[in-house]
Amino acid sequence: MTEQQNVEPAAAPVSSGAVAESAGGADLHIVEVTKRFGDFVAVDDLTLTIPAGAFFALLGPSGCGKTTMLRMVAGLEEPTAGRIVIGDRDVTALRPYRRPVNTVFQNYALFPHLDIFENVAFGLRRKGSKTVKADVERMLDLVELTTYARRKPTQLSGGQQQRVAVARALVNNPEVLLLDEPLGALDLKLRRQMQIELKRIQTDVGITFAHVTHDQEEAMTMADTIAVMNAGRIEQMGAPIDLYENPVTTFVANFLGQSNLIRGSITGTSGGDSLLDVQGIRMAMPTSRVHSDNADVWVGVRPEKVHIELAGSATAEGHNVAPAVISDASYIGVSTQYLAKLPWGQEVGVFAQNMTTQGPLRVGDEVSLSWDPENTFALDAQQDADAGAEKIEGDT
């Protein structure tokens, strides 16, 4: 199974009039889009559809091409090849101001000499709108800033300024709102508050949001659908829970959370299960969660799915079980994060909820690790086990 086969592609290239708009904005179609900068391929033959009214996230590390893709949709970059279609219109050759999109940037880009009302009204006044007052008041009410209308941007917090930027972008009724790392300049507490606020605003207005971020938590909190990008291509696309619980490549497994990847091999099948040999230990897992055509696989399980008990303790019947020795324990209040060394020397992570007042297990304790086969996934062992493990902030 190849990486591209796991992507839900758009249909064949869209012709004018082929796609109907909904009341919640418009479908956004990226059709065989490539962007090259000299010899460097930033976006590599990308095809996908973002449905009308969706909150969609392009998630990936620095240099993966996500911001370049967003800039092409906005008209700030021209594709080397391919087409961009919004609703029933091919906008590939249109200038930015003629496209039915608006963009919210990380730096807000507010006019410091104008008050909040006039910042939001700016685009409407340029168009000669006759309903400026009503439209601006509606937007300020939406972002809960009505009482701040006559303040200047410097009198607002970072989160409030970002809401002003969103209101200014939405007041012109775009069919697609583009968000380019919009929360990157906020501190952690404000960022989490704004994640909830942006999701609420998108639900209220119902238009298509396309959001670029390198922050996995941000994408999972807000987006209905996430496309994980790597080296200009989509590794996997789907609902946040599907990507997290059932990754199809090592890059997705490591970039979206943490994963334990243990070398093993598929030895056969039994009913709907695949049978595994993991360094001499017999295990099993659903065949539907095997994402490899080869017998040699990385056997994956998330750290929070692993149960840890002192050696000799009873484990749940039917669980995959492996002996280990604790090599590190970090108590962080709500949970304890362990490193446990398997018999062949590999260390795996375990996140254990602190359900009692007893202290954590200690370094050197012999333990049994166990997990439900349903929580196991298997990936092609030809893939790099460390792909996606390092997340670097920023983007190109």
C-alpha cells in the first residue's frame, strides 16, 4: 500500500459549473497542483477536496509545503502546474483581490491608527458598501468584541486582536477563510482559548475554513478533517481520531502524538486477526489495522494504551504482553511517564494515569507491559521508524 493510496483524492479535474456551492461557503478543489522554486519541489502533484462548510487543517513540519499551498489558494503564489477551483470557478489565474477568499495571518496585520470598528469596516468601505454599520456590528457581536469597538488595537490583548483580524476577514463574506498559523504568536493559555473560539466562530458562520499549522493539538482541537503533509505530499487525510488511532505511515504515527514502534513480522492470520512474531513474543492484531504489503513491519502502540504492572501481576486475557524493566519514571501529577526497557534493549514509552495515592513504580522494577490488540497498528518496516519524530516550529 503506497502513501498516496491512503489519501482521499478529489474527483477528476473540475470543469466550470460542475460543483455546486452550499450556503456554508464553497468546496475548495486542489487539482494536481505542483509548485517548484528552482529545483526544489515545495508542493508535489497535490490533489484534494475541502468540502463546503468544513474546518480543514493542513498539518505538517517546517518546509512541508503547507503554507505554500495556502498562498497559492490565496493567489499570493502561482502554481507551476495544476488548478485551484472554488465552488464552480477556476481561480488559478485570478488576482488575489478577485478571489472569494480572505486570509488571517499570524501577525494580525491590523491598522494601529484605526479603532476596532474601522479596522473591521476597512474592506467594506473600500467596496462602497451601504451596510457598513450593520455588518461591522454583526461581526463584532460574533467575536464578542462589541464593547471594544472604539478602542485601538494596542489596547487589546493578543487574543482579542486575533478576533478582530477574524472579524475583518469574515465581514466581506468570503467563500473560504484561510488561516495561516493564526495562533502562533499567542502564549499557550491564550492559544488554547482561541482554539475554542475559532471553532465556535466557524460553527456559527458555517463557511469553509482552511487552516495551516504545525501544532498537532491545535489541528486536532479545531479541525473536522486533517491532512498531514510531508515533503510536499499528503501522507494521510481524515478525521483527527482516525489519524491518531490508526496511522498508516511512520511519519503520521510519530508526528501526530507519540508512538512506540517495535520491529516484528506477520506470521499468518486467524479469522480477522494477523498473527505477529515480535522478537520471539507472539502477538495478534486486527488485519484491518495492518498497513503494509510486506511481512516485516513496525508494530505500533500509543504510550497511553499500554498498561504497566509489576511482573507476575495478572493481565487482561487476550492482551499482547511483553516483559520489561523500568529505566525511567517521571511523575507529572495527572500521570506518570515511564520508559521501559524490553528484553532486546529497546525502550518504549508508557503513560500511566495516577489513579491512586500510591507512588509510581521505581526504576529497576521488573514489569509486564500489556495492551489490547485492537490498539495495535502495523506499518511497513521499510519506512524510517523515526520519520516525523522531530517537530520544528515555523514553516516555509
